[in-house]
Amino acid sequence: MAWDWQMFCEDTLDRTVREGCFGKDGDITYLDWMLSAWGWTVSVSLLALLLALVAGVVIGTIRTLPDSKWTVRFGNAWVEVFRNIPLLVQIFLWYHVVPAIFPAMKSMSGFVLVVLALGFFTSARIAEQVRSGIQALPRGQRHAGMAVGFTTWQTYRYVLLPNAFRIIIPPLTSETMNIFKNSSVAFAVSVTELTMFAMQAQEETGRGVEVYLAVTGLYIVSAFTINRIMTFVEKRVRVPGLAAPGAAGGH
Amino acid sequence: MIELKSVSKWYGSFQVLDDCSTRIEKGEVVVVCGPSGSGKSTLIKTINALEPVQKGEIWVNGTPVHDPKTDLPKLRSHVGMVFQHFELFPHLTVTQNLTIAQVKVLRRSLDEARKRGLKMLERVGLMAHKDKFPGQLSGGQQQRVAIARALSMDPIVMLFDEPTSALDPEMVGEVLDVMVSLANEGMTMMCVTHEMGFARKVASRVIFMDVGGKILEDCTKEDFFGNPDARQPRTKDFLGKILQH
């Protein structure tokens, strides 16, 4: 089988090979298109990650609050809802069902809806990790924080969360890499990210092997970069004298 | 200074404290002992409301601890507590452990907090370890840092919850030495401990609790150790067992 990598240098309209592989004056080649699609993948993933981290830490934390039955129940319900519905179905729910219930959301782009869907889906998983991280700490740590006069908020801020965070870095790494990989479902609502690009370019050029290999390469590069960043973070926050959980995160 | 009036506590239907009353005056050192499961640790933790109670009143320096309107963090900030398992903050250095609550709770400047914290560290003899993390210290050293952390807050009373029972035997002495010197300086202390040597040396009073959360004895040290005939049979039995060895 002959591989034809030149197809990336072709203009997307007239299919002629362009000098230097990048289109000029508003023309775009498949390479241009793929890099822009990569940009969308990265944007969806990073924004969803930000949302997932914030929501996940908040939800995971309120599930461990002492003496507050209702916040715990709310947190549990949140996790069960977002964890028990398949991601692709959630994307469609955000696209078709939610705007029907809240008309104000009708004007939202597919991009925003995908960020919300992926962010909330992942927040449930991060919330579960944050909860287990907090509950894995010795019970005396909460008492020690309270005993020196910390409020509940300060006990979480200065004692429980910094320690829980160190425990859950490895599963968080997996979750972060998962977000990149899961962002591929955005094609379902026409966000022109990598998977969408791959499907369309394959159809137009008939060069499925090259297209999918290139796209696969970019996914691997993205996920691996995240993995390296998280490993760096893990090393930076490691506490001397404290047993370090598995050296490299990610599965 | 501290007063408990008919304090009772239940976990579900299981009673852990049964009508406990006692007073601790300023400068007193009170040792609480008794078999495991008798509610000693629970009793001491009710004083700074780490363990809430269902019945009775607890007063600390005129503050009603049992009152839901009481500002508990403020109360706890001047009641020092030392735990069985040290409970230093593992992600902070020794110095940070000593200063964080002074800065965040008492609103002291970092300079002031550091000065105060290091003075306390000096006093427990661990100045050389000020930049280490708790995980790099021995159990005895960690417990001395924990005492210094509590002292940095200028507490009006110190509570010790079995401070030596998680330690290797050769480290018990260094922690007890610190506690004895504190007691000799007039610190008000309540200590849950099985160290009867410590009780004999510095206690002003001894409280003996029995299974079911009842205070069986509450008397002076002299009475407790020197007058066995006046003791309850259960107390004599307990003392006989732990003093044999």
C-alpha cells in the first residue's frame, strides 16, 4: 500500500498541492484544517477541564462536610446523574433537550454545549476522587485543623484539600487525559475538532489511513503532554518524608 | 476554668458519657485514666467541642461550649490540644506547622508568628529541625512539635489525649519531660494518659472513668494513690493491673 502524505498539502477546494503545505490568501490546505481542528480539540478539552476541576472539587468537598445532610445528598445526586448517563447521550441532551427546556440556551454554540457536557461529565468523576481523597486522610487531621481554631472552610483550605490533592494526582492525571480523548465526541454536534476533521477529510480525499494516523498522532501528543505536565506537578508538590504514591500517573 | 455539669453523650443508642461532672481550676493538672472504651478521649474532646454532647453543660473560662451560638473556632484557638497520633500537618514544614494558625486564626504577622513559634520549638528542644517536614521526624519529635504548635497559640489550657500511647517506649520520656516542665510552670492541663508515673509526679487530681462513660473517682493524687481503701473495687482492680508491671 502506498502512503501519500502529500495529501495534507492539498488545497481543500481544488485539491492542488500547495507550496510549503500551508495555504495563502485565505486558501486552506488539509494541514491547515487539521491544525485548526487540533486547536478546537485543545480548546474544548482545556475549558472542560477547568470547569470539571472547579465543579469537581466543590462537589467532592461538599460530599464530605460534617453535619450537612442536604449538601451531601446534593453532591451524591450530582455524581450519580453525570456518571450514569453515557457521555454521547449527555452531549445530545445538552444539544437537544436542555435548550428546549431553557430557551435562553438556544443561542449557545455547539462548542459551549460540548464544554458544558464534557465538563460536568468529568466533574462527577473528579468529585468522586476528591471525596475519596479527603476520606482517605486520617480522621484526626480534621480534628487537628479544628483544634487550632480553623473554621470548617479554613480546615479544608489549609489542611484537608492540600493533602487530599496530593493523594489524587495519579487518578486526576488519568481524568485529564480522558478529557482530551473524550473531546472526540464533540464531532456529534458538529464542532470541527480532530475527529470531525478526520471523518470529513477521509471522505473528501479517500486517504483514510494517512488522515487517521495523523489524527491519532496528535491525540497521543496531546495526552502525553498532559501526562508529562502532571508528572512534573506531582514531583513539585511531593513532600519529603511522606510516602509517595506511584511515581508516574496515568493509565 | 473548666466546668462540666452532668454531661452525657450517645452514639445512636450507645452511651459513651454518662452524667459526667467535674471542675478544673486554673493551674491544676488533672489526669484522666481508665480502661479503653471508658470514654476518656471522648470526654476530653467535649471540652473544645470536637465531640458534641447531647446533654449537660460545659463551660471554659466563662464560655458556654454547649451553646450552639458559641463561636467554636475562637474558643478552640485558645484551648491547646495534643493528639494521640500527633496530627501535624504533613504537607507543611515544622515552622509552617507552628505559624499557620497564628497567622490565619490569631491574625499575627508572619514575623511575630515565627518568633513565637520558634521560641516554643526551642523550648521543646527541636530548633535544629525547624525546616524539616513531619514525615522526617521520629514519633517523639513529632509529638513535641505538636505540643509546641499548641503552645504557640498562647492557650489558657492544654488538653492531652493519650499523648504517649502511640510512641515507641524509648520516646515516651522526652514527651513526658516536656509535659512535666509545662505542669511545673503552672499551665492548666487535662491529660488522658496511662502514665501513672507522670500522674504521681505532677497531677493535682486524678479522674478514673469506667466502661459506660461514668466518672468513678475524682480525687486528689494523694488520695488516689495513697488511700486504696477509700477507692471503688473497680479502681483498685484497674490500679492493681497497671501498677504490677
